[in-house]
Amino acid sequence: MKLSSSSLFLLFSIFFFACANPLLEVNKEMRGQIIGVHDEVMPKIGELKYHEKKALAQADSLFAQDSTASSEIEAFRSLAGQLNQAHEGMFVWMRQYSLDEEGKTPEELKIYLDEQLVKVNQVNVDIKAALEQADTQLKD
């Protein structure tokens, strides 16, 4: 049986792709997870700033009414700081996150993506915790 050059090429291609580095698919899935976490909390960014302004306004209002209520005033200011820090955390992470894979081996990319998944998950936790605290502490 003769194998034509196109059949040989097809067999070689199938063999090559079957033996390709399995990390390529893992890395692709990890990028999807990272972007998924980002996309889950990014829409909440506006809420962070809204609640931050509200917390500062309540602190200022309370100070104007009763400047001796320092623990309550500080609690509102602390909440505003937590909300601001969660907001900034997202943008700090986004600025340092790179889609550039050039020059990295699949193994190096996997290490990078592992680190990024940890970081973006922390951003997610910080944003959700700050918003939960705002819901508890801020009353209309």
C-alpha cells in the first residue's frame, strides 16, 4: 500500500497535535478563569465608589451633628477606606496583568497564570467583602 505525501502529512499532523504540550490547553482554560473572575466583579466597581462617597458623607454628617461620636465617625471613614482600597485593587491588578505570551514557555506561562489567578481571586474577595460591609454598615 502506497501512502501519498498528503496522507503522510495528515498522519504526521495528527501525531504532532496529539503529542502537543497539554499545558497549552490548561493555560487557555486558566486565562478563561482569570477573565471570568474579573468579569464577575468588574461591574461592581461603580457600587464601590457610590458606597465610599456615602460612607464619607455619613461620617461628615455625624461629625457636624456630634463631633464626640469619634468611634462611629471612624467606622464610616474606615469603611470608605476599605471600599476605596477594593476599587484600587482591581485597577492595580488590571495594570499589571499581561496577555503577552511571547517568549514564555508553557511552563513559565502556567506559573504566571497561577499567580494571576490567586491575585484576581483576592481582588474578588476584597470587593465582595467591602460591599457586604457597606450593606451592613450603611443605612439609607
